[in-house]
Amino acid sequence: MANRFGLIVAIFAGVQAIILVLCLATVQGINTTRAYVAGEDAYSKAQKEAALDLRRYLVLGGAPYLEAFGRAIAVPIGDRTAREELEKPVPDFARAYRGFVQGGNDPRDIADMAHLLRWFGWWRPFARALEDWREGDRLVAALAGLADEAAAATAAAPLDERRRSAFLARVDDIDGRLTRLEQDFSRHMGDAARSARDWAMLSLVLGSTLLGGVGIRLAWRSLRNGVAAERQLALSEQRFRDFAEVASDWFWETNSDGRLTYVSGRAVDGNAGDAGSYIGKTLLELCRGDPAEEKWQRHLATLAARRNFRDLSYSTARPDGGEQFWSISGTPVYDHAGGFIGYRGTGSDISREVLAQRSLRHSKEQAETASRAKSEFLANMSHELRTPLNAILGFAEIIRDRLLGPVADRYAEYAQDIHSSGTHLLGIINDILDLSKVEAGRIDLVEEIVDVQGIVRSVVLLLRERVATAELALKVELPDPVLLIRADERKLKQVLMNLLSNAVKFTPPGGEIRVGVRVESERGLVIEVRDNGIGIAAEDIARALSPFGQVDSRLSRRYEGTGLGLPLARALTELHGGVLELDSAPGRGTAVRIVLPPDRLVEREMRRWVAS
């Protein structure tokens, strides 16, 4: 009710304030119009004195009359300066102020005069007065020019009667036109003042009527809505209690001492007892928590600081001997004066979720155990797989090369096919076994100081014939100083060989492959293999980096593959403490970067050792 009363008072106070502002604006507008009329009087008086002084100068001669003309004409010139400055898009108000002061205007009125011209120069009654002002300024300028012309003529030779009469006639003409314009200006300013008064009075009447009606209507609606709100409040409270009794979550409320004052019936579903038995207990007692546990210590600190808390989980024993899990959340509650009155919150039965997570975690552990067993099995099969395959390759070489005697040419061709297929199979087995050893943690690095440029050149030399056969251009960009790093040379060559082989495989004839090496101050050594081949879509990159993952394409079957090249390269890079980065887009090619950490650079280690 207090809020509604305050709203009503604010409405009527606003109405009175608006009416007061309109009254003040009307008075101010009329006062500013008076200032312009007073300024016009000074303008007219100075113009008349200037015309009289110019006549005296033409009839009697003498410099004092010409000087008096200059002082008098300065008044309308000052008004013109102020007007022209205020009509600019970005006026210099200081210059306009000086012009109004020169025009004989009261300094206390100048700010309002400037605002009236800037804000209401478009208004027709005022715009007509401004046009009179502009025309008058043009005539004042003509009168000043006439004075200069007369002074120049007098200085050259005494004026004869004919020329003096001509000058006096021009002065009379300008003076007469100025008099008519000054009268028009006064009349138009009077019209503007009366029009402003009429509009202000109409605005006051309409504004008072409209705002008064709006205020009364709002007051009536506020009172009516207040009565309806009180009725709805009682219904809402009963509705909340009904929902609380049947909702899947349960609700609770405590007093300022942290003891429960309300618990909905869902809190005891599946447990012995009833909701009433929980009243008067603290949350710690309700949850059967141990104050010595870190979780409950943090919760008690949160309650003491009167902060929100979410998803505090705990478990209770079910009557059937099982375990039930709950999650509660709460927020502090304050009265209208800001005083703390307790907590309110909800509780949820999360038994199904907790048990599902336990099951999922158990399944994950089983899958990881099976994966480790698979990797260990493949790693242990290294000797058993390679030994018979090496024997096959050896016998095939003996037959192919006819080491034990002549054989038919067809048998030699068969032996060559057996040897090629066996070599290919051995490569596949080696990749599978190497990846399995990495996953099983049974592969170690044989680290030594190696020349990065030498490794790149040796791998490029091995692939030179394949690159030429594929009709590709291979460019190598190596830094001038020798880069020495700590690494396993054979594994680093294997990584680079896999990346270059993929680049050759997926780049069409006429394409280009670039191999570059650089050192970045923050990241360390970067070896990059870039091609302009078919590329990989963003959504397929993760599949390309997974074991046995392949991305179908027109060129993907130019060479046979198992999809182990990139995963093995990444695994061996990570074994060195580095990362493998892959950027690619269909039709634009692929860039793969091997980034080894700075501490593998021998030069940096030497500098650090010397510094220490």
C-alpha cells in the first residue's frame, strides 16, 4: 500500500512539475522576446545616429562627424556579428557574446537570446523577424560602405553641390528602408511573442488536462490492482504449497538461526518419518553431515557469510538398506529493511544420476583396461609378427636376385611382388606396433644432440624420387645457423617422413610442397610442412588425427594407407613434449606444424647454464 501511495504522490507531483516548467518556459520566452525588442531599440537608435552623423559629415565636413558615425554604426554591426556566428553549425559562443555586448544588449539576457535564435530560428514568426534582421544588416553594411566612399571622395577633392546631393539622397534612401525594416522587425517579434504565449497557454491547458487524467487513471488502476494483488497473494501462497507437495523436488526454509521452519512432504519420500519431524533441525543435522569434513566446513562458512550455495550433495540410508542421494541449493532471504531472516531452497533426489555416473565410470575404467590390454598385446607381438615377415622378405630377395641359381623370369617377378607386398605390410605393422607401444607407455626416447637441418635434408632426399614421380615441386626453407636440439633422431625422422608422405599423397600433380624450419621466441622450434593439395574439412580434422581414421577423397587412394601416419606423428611429437598443429581447408591445402618446446634447443640450454 505504501508503494501505491508513493506512486500516486509521484504522479501528481510530476503533473505539477510539468505545469511549473511550462509556466517558467513561457515567462522566459516572453522575457527573451522583450530582450530582442530592447536590442532592436538600441539597434534602431544607433542606426539613426549613424545616418545623422554621416549627413553632418557630408554637409559640414570634419573628421569628428565621421568618427561619431563609426561609433554609432558599430552597434548594429555587433548585432550582425552575433547573428552570423549563431547561425553557423558550430558557433563560437564567445564571439557571439562579444557581438551582442557591442550591440548594446544587456549581458544578463545574452544567453537566452542565443538559445532562442539557435533553437527556434526555424519557427515561422521568429524566422520572419530574422529575415528582417538579415536585410537590415545588409543595408547597414551598405551604409558603412557609403561612408567609406564619401570619405574617399572628400579626401580626393571637396564635394560639389551635385555630388553632395547624390550622397545625401543615398543616405536618405538607406535610412528610410532601414526604418521600415526596423518597424517590421518589431511587429514580427510581437507576433512571435503573442504566438508563443498562445501556444504556451494551450499547452498548459492540454497538458494539465491530459496529465491530470492520466494521473487519476493510474491512481485508480493502482488501487484496483492493489486489491486484486492481495487476493492473488493468498491464492499464490496456497498454489505454491500445493505444488510443493506434489513437485519432484522438495522445498525447505529456515529461520535466522539456520533451523528448518518448513519442509515439503517430498523430502521424506522413501524415508521413515514425516516432514514435521524435520522442523527445528539444521541443514547439517538434516543431512547427517560431519562438521569435521572439508565439504561441510566450506558449507558452514558459506552459511555464515550468507551467500548462495548450489548442489550440495549428501547421502542417506534407505529403509531397505540402500543408499539415497540428495542435492540441495539455497539462497539467503532478507526482509524489507534488509535484515537477514533465513534461507530458502530446494532439494532434489539425484540417486539415479549418481548411480548412472558410477556405472559410467566403471564402464570407462573397463574400456580403458581393455584398451591398455590391446596396446600391450600389440606391443608384445612385435617380435612374433616381424620375425616371420623378415624371413619372407629374405627368401623373396634370394629368389628375386637368383642368389642360389637361375629361376624362371615369372618366378622372379612373383618374388618381386612378394617382396613389395611384404615391405608394405612390414611398414603397416611397424606403424601399428609403434603406436601401440606409445599408448602402452613402453616406448622410450633415445635422446642425443641432433642437427635439425640435417634431419630435414635426409628425409627430403629419401622422398625425392616419390616427389618427382608425383610431378610435384618441393621447396625447403632452412635457417642459416645450424639448429641443434635434444631429440630422438630416428623418431623425429619418422614424424617428418609421415607428414611429407601425406603431403605427397594428397597433392595433385603440378602442386607444391614447402618444408620450413624456424625458431619462435615463445613456443620454441617449429617444423612446418605445407601443401596446396585437396585439404581437409574442419569437421574431418579430428577423424584424420585418430588412429585408423581416413577422410574419403578423390586422391585418398592414390597410395594405400591405414590412417596411422598423423596419429603416430602426433604421438611421437607429444612424446618429445611438443604439440602437432594441423590447419586445413578443402581446396586450399594443409599445413602441419611440429612445435617442440624451447628447452629442447641446445643453444638456449647452454645460455641458461652459463647464466646460472
